[in-house]
Amino acid sequence: MKYLFHILLISSVFFSNSFTVSAQTYDENYTLDYINSKLEKKCRVFAEKKNLRVEFYAGGEPVRIDYLFPESIDFEKGIYFSESEGAVIVSCYEKAGKCIERDILKRDSKILYDRTNLTTTCANDCNGVVEAMKHLVKLYVLEDNERSEPFE
């Protein structure tokens, strides 16, 4: 009887585990790695505690830093691919005005803009990087935001 109980217990554990589907969730680190893998080497996105930082490089040195404040970014309509610029555009909500702080390092100047552009390596279909950028902003502004579907 004891032997039969052990067989039933082991069988139930085996079958319950074999039918359990664990969905992958795409967290901040995965999302950042995905975005940066789709951008040109001269452009990199970093997550900070309360904002996103986009660094632009020339000759291996940072020349410009854009600070994006996620609560001001229009993640519904303001993140899209511009074919003419070959970039993912990230824009502020209209009512937020100029919410992206641009720091030009050579000039030691800071100017506010209403958008930034992330130059990509994708040619036509950049939906994946657009979706990833939207997800990254949502991770900052929406509570319990999870994504279990791949970006592409």
C-alpha cells in the first residue's frame, strides 16, 4: 500500500509539472538589451531610477545625452518608427510640451525638446523595437505591467 501511494504521488507530480506552462516575462533588463541590439552603435538606452537616459556617441565618446521622463512620454501615440529618419521617435505628451532634456556635452548646454530619435539598424519592419520602447516606458508608469509576448 505504501509503495502504491508513492507511485501515485510521483505520477501526479510528474504529470502536473509536464502540463504547466511557464510564460516568459520581459523585464527591464531584457527589454533594454533588446532595444540596444536594434539600435545603431552610436545610440544606447539606459534605465535609471526615475528616468531613461539615451546616450549618443561619436568616435567612441558620448557627445549628447537625452533624459526622458517616462510619465511625460506618450507611449500610446508618441512612440513610432519614422522611415524617413530611420529612427524610432519618442515624443512627449502634447500637454507636457518639451519634456526631454538634451545635454550637448561639448557645449555644456542643456535644452528641452519635445522628442528624441533612436537611430536603428532595422530597415523597414521596426515594430519590435517600437513595442519594446513602449513596454519600457510602461514599466515606469504603470503598476504591475507585465509582458509575456515577444516584441517581434
